[in-house]
Amino acid sequence: MVQKRKLIEVALPLEAINRESAREKSIRYGHPSTLHLWWARRPLAAARAVLFAQLVDDPSSRLAEFPTDELQRAERERLHEMIERLVVWENVRDEALLAEARAEILKSTDGNPPPILDPFAGGGAIPLEALRLGLEARASDLNPVAVLLNKAVVELPSKFAGQAPVWPGLKDSRIGGWAGGEGLAADVREYGEWVHEQARKRLGKQYPDADGLPVIGWIWARTVQCPNPACAAEVPLVSSLDLSTKRGQEVWLRPVVASGRVEFVVESGVRRGEANKRGQGAKFDCWVCGSAISPEQVHSQLDVSDKPPNRLLAVVAAGNRRRVYSEPTVPHLAAARGLVDEARRLRASDPNLGAGARGTFGGNAQGKRYGFFTFADYFTDRQLVALATFNDLVGSARAKVISDGGSDDYADAVATYLAFIQSKMTNLSSSVTTWMSDRGAFRETFARQAIPMAWDFVEANVLSDFGGGWLTLLDKEARVIEANPIGHGVATQADAASLDFDGSLVSTDPPYYDNIVYSDLADFFYVWLRRSLRGVYPELLSTMLVPKAEELVANQYRLGSKAEAKSFFEDGFRKVFASARRSARDDLPTTVYYAFKQSESDATGSASTGWETLLEGMIRSGWEITSTWPLRTEGAGRLIAKGTNALASSIVLSLRPRASDSATTDRRGFIAALEAQLPVALRRLQQGQIAPVDLPQAAIGPGMAVFSRYSAVLEPDGKRMTVRSALARINEILDQVLNEQEGDFDAPSRFAIAWYRQHGYDVGAFGDANNLANARNTTVDVMDRDGILSSRAGKVQLIKPSDLSWDYDPVTDLHTSNWEALHHLIKVLERDGIAPAGDFLQVALSRPDGAVDADLVKELAHLLFRVAEANGWTKDALSFNSLVTSWPEILEVARSARKPTQAQGAFDFDEDN
Ligand SMILES: C[S@@+](CC[C@H](N)C(=O)[O-])C[C@H]1O[C@@H](n2cnc3c(N)ncnc32)[C@H](O)[C@@H]1O
């Protein structure tokens, strides 16, 4: 079969993908991630762009249509521009744009695109985006919670697409009918409100107002008894006395000790006094006698089933656009304690909630249980009864859907979403949910990928319509269903190692090493989902807890030792990719995401054993790596500031099955191939929209493509070249190629590059500068006159952008250079923004002598970025990086027909001639 190179194997508009991926993190409404928590979700923008580029041909493989480099480049730019629109969240429902994208995919796949399989589907980002792009989505995961999530995005809305709601009287309430998931979403809203109403009837008494204001939550502290026998006071474990640290709205608790007991008074204004918490972990002092209480003493008192009672510290209510904090009153105390018997009954009898829990894990609570023996123990009595009430009502709502005329399948779908809301609610309704005094909001149980210990916590008012309330969560859920793409998808439970990959194209984001132990985390939700949905999904939810044994994670606590954990993970990983390789299609590349662990980068940032192990594993399982793209969900600025060779948070690789009869080569052959192929690939990368900060990681792709094409590269001693050594060679050649690009520039620019390398924008000796200049056929004096540098009293210094004259006209300047053009552009961009920078470039490009070349200016910025970064000149690096990332827009202004504000000089110049 003829292999056509796909866009992902040549160039991607990475900057736009990264920018939109970062932006996506702050979208709160309608984003599928709000359906239910899942840890370390991939940004949808990245998943969408990757799938598109994985299927769409690079123009260089359509020679009949695009025979020249120029035509290929123009077509590539058109496709990149389409990706740039596709990744914008606000465009995800732009049907015209999606139709354009789908047509492009069909054109590149002979009208018959393959189904997309994600064997590690997790929260469903990749399958969901496959569906959006009109592809069949096959989602698979070992974890039942993930499978349910994927059903909710790729199966259910499509199964009932276009159906009217069954809630009585709703069907005909809308002119124009019910499109996509709108009917289903409307029913989820109605039955969800019905659930809320029933819950309010049963639980309303236990959720009183605060002096007529609706309560948002109650703030509690766990307590221990002071170990000093002469004191034995009740010690509330308060980690912070702050209730609100918002400027101008400070509220705090003042401890008052009297008669051997501490009480807390709510005060406003700037806080005085300290909590009884000392430093990290569980170190406290008694409020009354001041005795120190050790972490062991705290643990031993709390790690029992009958713990000392919690102390209610304060009530948070909703005032007029601000939070109102008050001291607890008797009705509040009574309401909280009113469900003790029912809670006891649940704890004693409910098999799901009674399942054995791991306790706390992560951070301050490493290895400690603090009395969390079962899943019910994570909740206060009132929380437990309320959550169970909503959970029971999911079943009642399901029965009501059927009695209102809905089919069993439809009732199952509505119940699934309602069960998600209840499950999601636990994240904001456990005794490890804390109060963020700076924001006046809840910090969820899973603020991190762990269950840490919380000494003081907040109990949400689940009947309110504030954070943590059923109605707020319901609204978010319904918005997701309404907007969900419709298509053909299926979600199944399977161990990726035993999955049938045949006929489908893989795009996947595997678990990485011991980063996240999904199954332990997901148990927290699973026990609730199993309680409400076991009847709906009897097989999927058959196990007491989430299956653990086959989970691909290097977990030493599960496997006994670090070494066992490592080999379990690496063997398992290889097994999956070897099995995928056996049935892989060779007409299309597979894509795999790889998430770096923070600790993976060493002092220089570039080496990472995990990354090398992954590449090694892929290559040995018969894969050829054809590209590696750094994905960022943080701004480029933060990455540059982190230092030399900082790593992007993850990488997406494209892979092809390597031919079984591929040749071996030696070190010399490998380097010759690199030298022949890397420069072209690199130039294409630079021409695309890629930030200089991302270039080194992106350049690994074409380098690895050369390396992994051979079945082995043999060192002079006959041993296989390691990936580590290949990466070092690729890096050397990258530097070499960038240095060779210096030859493309005009003489003053070549001088300035060399001088910048040695001195940055600092001073150096005139003699050295003159030697360097003469060797490049220019002189310091000429460059001084031209305004590139200043030469005074035997010292020479390049002029930095911010010191350049504003009185500069790029057309009337008799001798300009790409260096000058770049520096003036940075000056204008940093002070005035994109449009004036574009105007400047338009004028500079209009010079009749063609002294300024757009591609070269951009190439120079890439080159100088690398120099600045290697020397730790962060500010310079940021300037060069920003210029490249703004380049498409600057160029667009420069190429537009609009008359530049500064263009007068150009016309004068023409007239003079
Ligand atoms: C990095 S996550 C995928 C995240 C996903 N791309 C998203 O955006 O939410 C990896 C997934 O692999 C799953 N997993 C772990 N071991 C597995 C196995 N042996 N077979 C199938 N899935 C497994 C985990 O349950 C987890 O959902």
C-alpha cells in the first residue's frame, strides 16, 4: 500500500493548539469535563487537532495536486488555518466548519475513514473528538467509571438523538423540535428537578437558613482530646482561623478560652491570633493548656471508628453579593445531628458504602487512615444520609421516566446522568472538602490526585443552588448533554492488553507509570455509581470495587517493590503496543500521548529516562516514530522562565509500523541520514506555526523518524545504539543545522548573531568586534551608522529593541538588514502590539532591494531564541519567542491591503527614484 504522509508527520500549528488547550482549562459551562470528574484529562482542542492531522494528508504526498514546494506550503497553510479555527472552543458547534473538516478527512481517506479506537479512553476526550469529526468512536477502558463516562459522551446522546422529552407536557412545548441531545438534556433537567424536590421534602428540615439567608455551607473542625491528663479539653483541629481573606471583606475566628473550653467568635477586619496548627502535617497545640499534641497522638485518636465529635465553627450564608459568616446557633447544631440514627443504619447495612477503603493517601496523610475504614467513613452523618437519599432517588426517577412513557433504555440513560450528578456531588460533599478563604468557595475532595487529610472542612448545603448544591450540578450536566456531538460510538470495558485492535486506527493516551492510580481514586465514586446503577449495568458494575490487578500502573504498594512495579508497567505497556503493532494499519499513523512527570527532567531539563524507555519500548515493539509534538497547557512564558530546555507537559507521537525487513545501519550511516534529512524537516517546522520554545522537542520527531526506520543502528562495538545516544546526536545536528542557517543571512546580521552569541546585549571590546566584522565583510563603523550597535570609547554593544530609535523608517534606511528589521519589529510589537508591527513589516517588505525577507526574519528569531535560552537570558528568549508566536498575525496584517500608518516614507522613496 502506498503510504501517504499525514499532516501530523510534517507540521502542526502548535502554538494555536497549545494556546487553546490552555484556555480550555478555564471553561466552566458546557465543557464535557464538567460531566464528571476524571483525572488528567487531555484538552479536547489537542485531541481534535491531533485526530484531524492524523487523517488528513500532508500536501507533500499529493504531488499531482501540489507539485511544487510553494504550492505545498500554501496548501499546508490552508490546512493549518483550518486547524486554528477548529481548536477554538467557541467553534465546536460551528456546523459549517465541522463539515469542512469532515470533508477534508474524507478526501484524504478515500471517503472511508477508519473507526478510531482509544484503548485507554479515561474521561473520553479522544473518542468524543472522533465523534465530533464524524468518525466512528470506539472507547475502551478497564475502569468501569471511565466506561460509564464514555457511554455518556459517545453512546447515549447519539442513541436518543432528536427524540422529544418524555416529561409530561414538554414534548410540544418547543417550536422547531428537539435536535441532537436537546430532548435528553431537557428530561435530565426535569427529572433532576423532580429529584431535588423529593430530596427537599425528605431532608429540608436538616438544612436550615441562617437568619433568613440561604446557607452555602457549614465549616467544621475535627477534634481530639488534649493528651495532658490535667487538661483533657476538647481540641478543635483548626488549620486556619481565616474564613475570608478577600481584600476588604476579611473575616476570621477569634478563639476565646474560658472554663477549660475554647469557643470561636466570628470577627471582621484584619486578623489577629494564630490557629493551633504548627507547620506541616498533624502537629497541634491545645487551645486551653498549650500542650503540644504529636501527629501520632492525633492519628491514634482519629483512627478509630468512634471518633470524637466534630466541632461546628461557623456558618457561611449567601448575602447580597457577598458571603456572610456567623457563629453556629442551636438549630444548626441540632439539624446537623438530626440524622445520626439513619446514618448509623446506612453504615451498618449498606454493602457498597461499607466496602473497605484505602483511607487517606497523598501529601500530609501518606499511609494513614484517620478512621476512613469504609467509603461511608469519608462523610459526616448528614452528608451520608443526604447523598444516599439522592442516590435512592435516581432509581425512583428512572421508574418515573418509564411510567411517563419512556422506554427502559431511555430511562437507563436519564438515570445514568442523574447518577453522575449524585456521584459528582460527593466531590464537594465529603469531610475532606475544604473552604478556600481567598475565594469564598469549596475546594473539592480531589483538588489533587489523592485523598489528603483535612482537619477542618466544609459541609455543603446540597439543597442550595450554590456550589455543591444539586441544582448547580444539574445545570452543568444538562448543558453538556445539549451540546454533545452526535454520531456513531461505542464504549466497552476491556484490558487494553487483550483488546482486538483490528481494523481500527488507534489514538490513545496511556496511563503513565505511577503518575495516577486511577482505580484507587475512582473507587470513591464507583461505590455510589454501583449503588444507583447496578441494575442498569449489571456486568460493568459487578465487582465490589474498581478492578485493580490488570491496571497498567507502576504501583509499588500494590506490587510489593519498586522493581516489580517497574517491570509490571514496562512489560504491560510493551504488550499493548506489540499487540497494536500486529494489527496496525500501515496506511495511517497511530498517535500516542505521553505525559511527562515533573521529576523526569534533570538539571538540564532534557534527559528523561521515562521518555527514553517509552521510545525504546515503541521501537523494539516494531514501531517507527514519525513525529513528536510538545503539547502545553501552560503559557510559553512560564516554560521559558523555568530554564534551559524546559519540557512541555506532554508529547504526542505519531507512529507507523516498521517494515519487518527493515535494514540495520551503523553510526556513520545514521548521522549521514540525519544530516541529509533533518535540515529540510527543520525548515518546515520553522515555517509552520511553532514557537521556538517547542522546536527542540518537535525536532526529536524527524530525528527519531530516521533512527527508528532502521531495525537497529549499530555502534562501532557492535552494540545497538540507545535512544539516549540517538537523542544526543539529534540535538547536536539540530544545533549544527541552526548554525548553518547563519549562512543565509546578510553580513551585518551574521556579525550580530556571532556577537550576540558572545555578549548578548552587553559590551565587548572594539578590537574583537572589528575582527569579527571584517571576517564577515563589514565594519563596526558601518553598523554603528546603521543603528545596529553603538561603538564608544573602545567598547561595542548591540542595541536592544527597547533602546532603538522610534524615528526609524525601514524604507529610507539605505542599509538595512534582517537583524534590524527583527529588532524594530520586537520594539513595535512590545510597545504597540500586532497591528503596528504588521504595518512595519509591510513597509519593510516593500523595499525595492528586498533586503528584508519575512522567512529569514522569523528564522533569525528562532536562532536567537536558542542562543538566548542556552545562555539563560530569559527576557530576550521571551521576546524572540513572542515574535514567532505572533508571526502569523503580524504577517496577515503585513500582507493585507490596508495602508500602513507609517507607510508615507515608502512612497517618498519611490518618487525620489
Ligand atoms: C491517561 S488516562 C486517559 C485519559 C483520557 N485521555 C482523558 O482525556 O481523560 C489512562 C487511562 O488508562 C486506563 N487504564 C489503565 N490500565 C488499563 C488497562 N490495563 N486497560 C485499559 N485501560 C487501562 C485508566 O483507567 C485511565 O482511564
